[in-house]
Amino acid sequence: MSEHNKTKLVSVGRKRKWTHGVVNPPVQRASTVVFNTVAEKQSAAINRTNQTLFYGRRGTHTHFALQDAMAQIENGAGCALYPCGTAAITSAILSFVKSGDHILMVDTCYEPTRDFCNNILKNLGVETTYFSPTIGQDIEQHIRPNTRLLFLESPGSITMEVQDVPTLSKIAHQHDLIVMLDNTWAAGVNFEALKYGVDISIQAATKYIVGHSDVMLGTAVANEKYWEQLREHSYLLGQCVSADDAYLGLRGIRTLDIRLRQHAENSLTIANWLTSRPEVDHVRHPELPSCPGHEFFKRDFKGGNGLFSFVLKTSYPKATNAFLDTLQHFSMGYSWGGFESLVLANEPKSFNSLRTIANPNFKGTLIRVHIGLEDVDDLIADLTAAFEKYNEVLD
């Protein structure tokens, strides 16, 4: 198969045994799979972990096609499917920890990941230590005899720090730790997680894989060493997705390359424009030197996307609210990765609950934007009008 992303994304998950001779794998819905003979049933039971129709929770041809596609995209041994990104994160962790274990979690992780560690894992007797996203080789000082896994997220949630994943993975493996990465930002294509030492690459496929803000979906692609345990333990945890959602994930993959490139082009244009705005202190876009870890982005990533943040010089919630309420093309919503532009604001004090040791201590409001596929000039005009209203209230 071609190594070019464009060709790969059009071709993956389209084996004839899944498509049955048509272009797209059909939606095959099933709970019960019926067998005509005892021999058929016994054969299905023996091969149930090898993409054979056995029971709905094990998957149908639609699910197998998506699993194949994601495993090929991220160069893994297999892909487990989940009803959302959070389910992928929590189930992947639960598949490998037990009471008395200790895990290392990057302090800039997705907020539900932190809540899971502080509540569910804590109650199960699993301890979490948070570490700075910029820690590098010093991660070794946090490893204990009972440390089981290292969990990374790069770029970091909201504040966009890019981690030195190869260095962190190398040190973790020297201590026999499992390395997991929330690879949603790169959509599995702009950062080759397993190539850089990650054992399990996790995505909220809700975002760029689906790409249209209408499906909840999670994926976890594992290497050969950990695939069997991830697959079986996720099954025991009851994780499965509908065939319709799997189909829409497959459909999104076909346009992933062209969508990501347009998101990236639009977002970089707007990020550069924001650097000239007098209201902006700095822009945290991984492709710009002002973003922590930019050097690792340049070294390891193939491209960007639409998600980044910028920090205002001041924190004045009334003015921030006026800014947000003025926007016409940017909607406020708790996601990203769709075709539309989104915006959310974080006042400095909010990081007191979002961070343990890596509070960025911003003086001004942080604005996170997802730049969609609208005309970039319209988006800039929208932001210009919002800044005008912001300044009116600020004065």
C-alpha cells in the first residue's frame, strides 16, 4: 500500500470481505449472530478474537473495517473501539492497572482524564502522580517500583504544550512501563505515535476522524506487545460502538487529509494575525515559537490542525463575555474537530482546578479556538468585530 497519506486514507479498511464488492463497507447491524450448525458455532467461538462474526459486541464487518483502517493508519497490531474518547482513555488504563499500582499522568491532560484518575482510580487503590509536560529526562525521578504506566497528551489540553515523546517513551521503557498517548490532536496521522515509542495511541475519534460533530467515538491502537490484553480487557469492560457510528468514522477517514490541511492552513493564518493584535499577550499554536515545546513539534509532527489557544493581556470577564457574545461564525461548544469554528474562554483562576503542578499562571484570559473550514477572511472579520466590542467594554 502507498505510504502517502492521501492514498492510504482512501484505501484503508476497504478489503473486499468488508465491502462485499461496493465502495464503502455496508452498515451491518447485529446483536445476535446465528449459526446453522454446531461446527459453525464452534468455529466462530474459536476465531472470535480474529474478526469473525460471533456476537454483536465483538463486532460486525463494519466494525472490523474501521478497526483495520485505524490500525493501518497508526501502524499498530489492532484497534479497539469505544463509545467516546473518554471511554477509550479510561478503558485503556483499566486494562493494565490493578490496586496498588502507580501511574504517571501529564498535568496538562484532558479534564475528564484527570477526574477519572482523582476519583475512579483513587477509589480502586491506584495512585496518580502528575508531572509537568516539559519535564523531559527528569521523568525518571517520578518512577517507582510499582509504577505501571506513563500517560502522555501532546499537545496538552487547552494550553497546547508539546511533549518530547521519544525521550519520555525511551525512559519509560527502560523501567518496563506502558506508554499511552492521547493522540487526538494529531488525528493519528500527523504524529506517528508508535514509531516514537508509544505503546497505545488513543483518540477521541469524535474529533477529526468523524469530522462532522455528529458522532461520539473512541479508538485505541496498540502495538503487538499489548494488543491482546487491550482487546480482551476492553471487551470484558463491555466496550462497543454502533455499526452506524463505525460507518461514519470510516466515512470521515476518507476526507481526513484534505480537511486537516485546510484546518491547519486556516488556523496558522489566524494565529499569525493574532500575534499582531494589541490585546493578545501571546499565541499558543504548536507551529509558532511562542508555544511551549515548539521545537518538538517541528521535529516530530507532519502537520497541524485547527485547534490552538491565545492569551489576552488582561483578565476582565465582562469584556471576555462581550467578545464571545459578539462572534457570529464562532460558536461556543465543548468539542472540536468538526467543520465549524468554535471558541471557549478560560479565566486564569480556572487553572487552579485544571492543574496540579503546571499551572501556567496567566495574567490574562486564555481563549481556545478551533478554526473550521469557513473562509478565513470571514473568521478574521468576525474576530475583529469581537475585539472591538471587547475594547469598548474594557475602556
